[in-house]
Amino acid sequence: MSPIFLNILIIFSALSFLFFGYACLTSPFMVTEFKRYGLSRYRKINGYLQLAGGVALIGGFFFKPLALFGSAGLGILMLLGLLLRIRIKDSVLQSSPAFFYMLLNSFIFWMLYQNV
């Protein structure tokens, strides 16, 4: 795989999670969603973990282990998000972002791990 394509995937994921983390901390919609999930008390930690994952992916351009930890952490976070969506019986469409980002970050981790 082209290193440029991998870098584009990393930047896409990083920017996505910087946005999602910020939204999780500040958006009234996310407050409502976490109430619906029954996880109101975990909303802020989830937002901080998303921000940390995004920062780690970017930091990985300078220190590769950061990107490994960031992509692994985000992949796990999205796996848990997907399991939650299944548990509360969300639709496939509602669950698809968690599934997509789980696959994306797992792929990033796998590609980076192969090149360590």
C-alpha cells in the first residue's frame, strides 16, 4: 500500500475524531444521545478519549508508537460503540459510522504494525 494513501487515511481519521471529540464535549445533541445510550456519565471521558486518539494519530507522524496506540484505542472505542448500538437496537444506518471507524482504525493499526 502506498504510504501516501495510509497517511491520508490517518489524517482523515485524526480530523474526524478531533471533530467528534469536540462535539461530544460541547454539543447538546451529544448530551441527548448519551442519555439515550444510558451512558450520560461517560460522555466527557468519551470525548476526551476521542480527542486523545486524534492527537495521537497526528503525533504518530513524529513518533510512530503514538499512532499505534491512537489507532488501537480508537478501534477499541468504536468496537465498544458498535456493541452499544447493537445492544440498544439502533438501525444498521445508525450503527454504520462506528463500524466504519472501527474498521478504519483497525486497518491503520495493522498497516502501521506491519512496518514497525
